Amino acid sequence: MLSTTSAAAQQPPALSASPNAGAPGTAFKVAWTGVYFDPDCTTYAVNVLWDGKTVVGSGQGTGRGTGSGSATVPATATAGQHRVEIQTVCQSTRPAGTTFTVRIPTTTTTTPPPTTQPPVTNPPVTQPPVTNPPVTTRPPRPTTTTTTPPVTTTTTTESTPPSSSEPPSSSEPSNPGDGVLVLDKENIQPGDALTATGTGCPKGANVTLKSLGQNVGKATADENGEFTAPVKFASIEPGRHKVRAECGIVLVGNVDVTLSSSSGGTTSTLVVLLFFLLVGAAMLRRQFTGLRR
């Protein structure tokens, strides 16, 4: 929830884009005023959303209600006006938005004029008179006949068995094109708070969040098909985990779980190695004592 200020000090939220028109792939800046964060927020970071679905940039706010960021027009954007909004990471709200006009440039091909080559004139060639040398007659040489044995060619054909490998199939359902699931953190440790925000669900649908077969959260989609819910793991191991939101469609997000390093395992390993070294030294001492006797 955004922080409350007095009516005289608070400005209405406003967002601007510079430039506010361009082709797909155009980079642009966003700036906002009148966006105040809740005092409990630990970050003033925001995401820049394109048409309320796709994250195309990010920015950073201040405690004075202002902030700025940068974004890029999606390469698949169609011509016309599109909605650009900022979404706070702390509360997952959308306090301000503006319009960006996509213009598709036309391609003009210019054909160069044909090049005319001047005619090539070859100078006349004068041949010197041909003088035939005198002919010398030599006696005929005996004829030698050489017999070449036939060449036998052996062709070996090897048959290659057909490959029995098949391409792996993915059991993970694909995300629909009109929904998105955003987690407010990319990396957590066990016990850290995690919030999921999603769009694209049917109006008023029940949303169930799952990970590793566990139910880790639930919510109800509002009239716009959006929802926000905390994610709570009953038990979790280090590594990358998928969080699935099921509401008639399936939305998927990823989060990495890390653990703090501990020296307990290293200490136990050193104690076991030291024990075996002492036992080995005692056995060698007994063998040398027997040889001396």
C-alpha cells in the first residue's frame, strides 16, 4: 500500500515516456511523480509493464514521490497505441501509466540505373609468315605390346541401424500468451518472504499456487483477472524451483533457493581423517617392532 501524505503535499500520480513513439526495439525512458511508497517498504524498485502483461524494463523511486527508469519496446509490438505502466515491487500495485505509439517504418528499395559499357575495339593482329622446318625421316621403331591385368574392385556396404533415440518430451505445460506470473524475488533462503503476482486469470477464479507437489499459496482473481498472494514453502531444498499458479490456466515462475555455508561438515570430515591416520601409524609401529625382534 502506498504511503499516505497530506492533501496539500500529495500530487496525483503521473507517468511520462521519452520518446513516447517509435518502432519495435526502440529504447525509451520513463519518469513519474506523485508515487509514494508505504513506510514498511524496504525497496522502491518498480517494473515497467507493456500492455499490463510483459515486463519490458525497470526503475527506482525515491521517498519524495519521484523516480525514473528505462525500457525497450518489444520486437513483436504491433502498430498503434499501447499502455505503459509502472508496477511497484513492494506492493505489486500499478499507480501510474501512459501511452506509447508504435510506428512500423516502411522500407523503400531504390534500383540504381543500368551501367552502359563503352564498346571495346580490338586492334588488328598481324601474324608473321609461317616457315615450315625441313622434314627428317626416321626408321620405324619396333612395336611393344603391354598387357595390363584386370583390376578387381570390391565394394563393401555397411548398414547403419536406425537410431532408436527419440527427442525428449516436456511434461511442463506452456504458459498462455495472455498471462504472466511475477515473483518479487529471484533468490531466497528458507524462511524468507516471497510474493507472487499474476495476470490473465478468469474473473473471480480461485488461484492455487503449487511447488514440488505442495500447495504453497492461494488467492482469488479480481475483475481484471489479476491476483497477489504470499508464497509459503512447508519444506524446501537448495536449487531452482518452479512456482505454478493454476486458475483455469497455468502460469509458471522460477525462484532460486540458497543456503548459508556451514563448517560443520568440514569439521566432521577432518576428525574422521585424523582418526584413520592415527590407526595407520599404530599398525606401522607394530610391524617395525616385530621385524627388529
